[in-house]
Amino acid sequence: MTRSIINPAGLHTPTDYGYSHIVHAPGEQVFIAGQYGSDESGHVVSDDFADQVERAFANLRTALATVGLGPADVVRIGTYIVGHDQRKLEVLVKHLHATWGTELPAQTLIGVAALALPGMLFEIDAVAVRTP
């Protein structure tokens, strides 16, 4: 995939926070709905934030693989954290760097009061690009 990561001069360096300012990629867009820390039946796997983030990332990789894509094809993510704080950001950034290294997708992180189901603490959605 021909994907360009751009972090322009004049803007802060975003990689310590787990994202890139701009990702440009030609091709067909694939939208992955919000993945959360769920098991195969949709139940939240744990009440621990770190456990939920780990499982949500695993679920994201499963969704991507199902359509023949992987993390390298992701150009944008949205992350949603209940009760966002610095500790939770550190957990998320660890998983972002483990998944993408320094070639991070564009990201918007939103702190929220609640998510769709009781006990959900984290959710991640993604836009990936399939090259022609």
C-alpha cells in the first residue's frame, strides 16, 4: 500500500500521543465499526480498562483480517474512552505503538460519559484503504 504519513512543520509532533496529523492513501475505503472488549457473544470481557483495550485491538485485527486487510491498511481511527484520564491515555498509546510503531494512523480520541453497553470502557473504529 502506498500510504504517506505527514506531520507538518509548524504543528506539534503527535506520535507521543498515539497519532499522525495526516495520512494520505489512494484506494477503496473500508469502514470498520466500533470494536470493544467483547467476547464472541458480545459480552464485555472484563471490567479492567487495559483488558478491554487489548481485546478491542484484537477484535479490530480480526475484523480487518476478515476483509483481507491489516493494521498497515488503517488510515484513521476513532477512539472513545469512558472517564478519560492520563493513565488511560498511556494504556491506549502503548497499544497504538505496539500495533503501528511510529507509522500511526490519524486519530480522534473522545472522552465520553458512557458507551453503548453497560461496562464498556473503550471502543475503537477504523477506516482502512484497500489499494487498487
